Amino acid sequence: MSNCRTIQNLLSDYRTDLLDERERAQIESHISECPDCARELELLDSVLSLVENNTPLCEPPAGLWNGVYNRITDPTPRRARLGGWFLTPVHAAGVGLAALAIIVGLYVSGPRPQVVGSASMAPADDYVLAHALYAGQASITDRAAYLTYVATPSDSGVPN
Amino acid sequence: MKSRRMLGLVLALVCVGAGTGLLVSRLRAHPPPVSAIVVSALMQEETVPYTATASLSMPYQGRMVKSTISIIHSHDAEKISRPSKGDGPWSIKDARGSCAYCPKSNRLVVNRWSSMLTPEERGRLLLANYDPRYEGSERVAGRDAYVIELVPKHQGRASKKIWVDVHSQTVLRSIDRSCDGEERGMEITDIHYTAGADKAAFTPHPKAGAKTLISCKPADPTTLDSKVGVHVTLPAYIPSGFKLEGRHLFTPPCGCCPICGQLTYTDGLCVISVFQSRPDTKCTSTCCGPKAARPGTYRATCCGITGSGRITRKDKTIVVIADLPPTELRKIAESVK
């Protein structure tokens, strides 16, 4: 691993701590004797620092992980893909037209989710109470909701 | 000579005044470490025993409902009861769960939960999603308290103002503002710090013949689907800042609704519950909430504690409960596959 090309190929892994002790030692010993590779590392260092210092840390959206999780845990096996058959232009056009007809049909006549009454007031149900009891487990966290379960007078409509 | 003395006295007074002013301004400029107080208050359940009387107020069906409760708090256990002519309802909770007793129906509902987050992680999550602002100090129940406003970093979220005991970090008063601006509050009117309560105070003693129902218990993700009877999926959409905190098996006390999988998410302060079950077409009890008119419809309700949304589909029923705007609840419910 003594030639410069091999060393320079490993510099990005070295810079991001992906090498084992032995490889790190070899690279450090080479760099101490080779000004070209040392300059290459310096350049890489400055570029990566620029990226690290100017790129905000972003968390992937919750939905991304949730989607992956759901697909991993889905007990129903996914269908095999229709690869070769679908590549035939006539079949592809036929499938496209059929899909369009189904979508139009569903849009025109099918049942669509709709809001039934907007935010109407209702007595606290068992789901709400289960939620309130869970939410009130910490002193700050939604404690009022938890206390309400026990404390609200029965004539207010909350079952207790 | 006399005028020199007078001048000296005046100068000395000016110096003392300036020094005092500087000291006061420095003290005001350096409020207490608010984040540490908030986290400490969040975790104080495990440290400071006390007995207290508190008053609660909350909006309910267009009016303000008020109530008085008594609290016995000892390390990680707490008993809350409502004084009544006969036996009032009570609830006991500890780190593992709670049991709530209703003398009217002679029913003891037991909930056991597992949190995937430690109190420290909850504290960090709270500080990541809320900006704690020190607003001075006041006296509550005869105790000095820091006033701290928890300002949400995300729009359309609930907020909270807390009065935290300077010495014990107990939350003496709190005002919860829901996402639509409604307020509910809790204020301790009388508090006595103790060395700790007798364990017997936290032992449930329901009346003879009481019906006990284990309503909620932690669920193993590998067996949750088979117990519920549907694939319990994570919603594809969850508002930013919320983290998955627990998976539970919830048995509705009505006895006729199917068993649900309950997923809980938290942003450190608020909780989202997502219930999923087989379609509940047979249940006619109103205690399980108003039903959607027909399959495929979405129904939004508000009960004064929090908002809820329900979708009844052919394959499963989804109920989402959280203190979030109705549009957000619907978005979460509809993102469940």
C-alpha cells in the first residue's frame, strides 16, 4: 500500500474514520514522507470542512422511516413484478387505458372519505380517556388531561 | 469642613445606590437556568414526596368546569382523588402504569405502559420542540415559584405555562393552551412536603365485587398484529418533532369494540395516540365515541380534553387522538395504510 494512487484512494475513508488502526498507521506514515499526498489530504480536509460547516443537519421525515418499517413488517407478500409482459407497447397502452377508466369511475361514483360534522363536541370516550391516562404519565406532559379523568364532575358528561 | 463631609456622604450614598442598582440589574440579567429547571420539573416525580390540594379548570361543552382534587405524591407513585360525599373516584399511577376506579360503576380500569423513551430523552425532546422562556417569579400556595412559558417551535401546537417551585421543582401551577387557544389549568392551593407516604396509600382498595379490566398493556411488535387481527402500521405522516414512544394493546372497556393496537408518539409535551383495530361495525355503545356514519367516512370530534378523528374503513378502523388542529389529525389518520 505504498504507492500514492492507493493512498489517495483511501484518503476520504481515512478522513471519515472508516479505516482500521493498521491502515490508518500506514497512511499516516506515508503522508509524513510524501508531500503530494499530504497536500491531497489537506485539500480534501478543506473541502469536507466546508461541506460540514455549511450543511445543516437534516433529519429524514418521519414518514420515510414509517414507510420502510411498514413494508418490512407487512405480513402479506408483495406480488412479483410484471417485467417482460408490461414492456409490450400494446399491453402497456391497454393497461394504461384500463387504469384511467377505473380512476375516472371511482372519482365519479365511488365513496370518498368525507368529514361528517366538523369538530362537534362529544362526551369523552374510552379512547380519549385511554389517551389522557397515557399522556399524563409525566408531571409536565399533559397532566391536566390526566387529572381531568379523575377530577371532572360526572354531571359534566365525562364518565367517572 | 462641614460641606466636605456632606459631599463625602452624598458620594458614598451615590456609590451605594449605583452598586445596588448594578447588582439588581445583574441578577435580573441572569435568570435561572430555565432548561435545567424544566427538565428537573419533568423528572421530579421520582424525587420529592408531598401531599397537596389542587383546583382544576377546563372548558367543557361550552362552559368552564371546575374541580378540586387531593394528591398524595411519593417518589414514583401518585394518588389523585376527588373529594366526594361518599367515596369519590380515584386514580393511582406509578412509573409502570395507572389504575383508575369509578365507584359509580364499581369498575377498576388498569393500564400498564412501556415507554421507549427515558425521562432524560423526553427532556431533550421537550427542549428540541419547545423554547422555555423565563418570565419572572411569583408565589403560588405560599411558595416561591419560577414562571416559565414553554413556547412551541412548530406552528399550530399546544403550549404551556408552568409555575415551578424554586426549591423542589414541583409544578405548582400550570396553564395548558390547546392548539386552538383554549385554556385549561391546574393550581395547587395547598402543599406539604413530606418524608414519603406509606405504601398502603397506593394500594388499590375498590369496593367488594368491583370489576377489574386491564385496558392497556405494552405490546410486542412481533405479536401485535396477530392479537389485534389487522396489520398495525405506522402512519406515513406524523407532524415534525414527534417520536414513536410506545406500542400498546388497548381493550376498550365497553367490551363490544375490537381490541386495538395503540401507537403513541410524543414531542416531549404532547402525545399523539393512533388506535387501529378491525372494523367496529357491531359496537353500538356511545362510550367508544361517535361512530362514522358509514364505512369510508371520516369523523372529527372534540371533547374539551383533546381532539380526535376516526376513519372507518372496510379493512380497519383508525382513531387518532391528539391536541392538534383537525386538519393534522385527519392527515395522520388518512396516512395509515
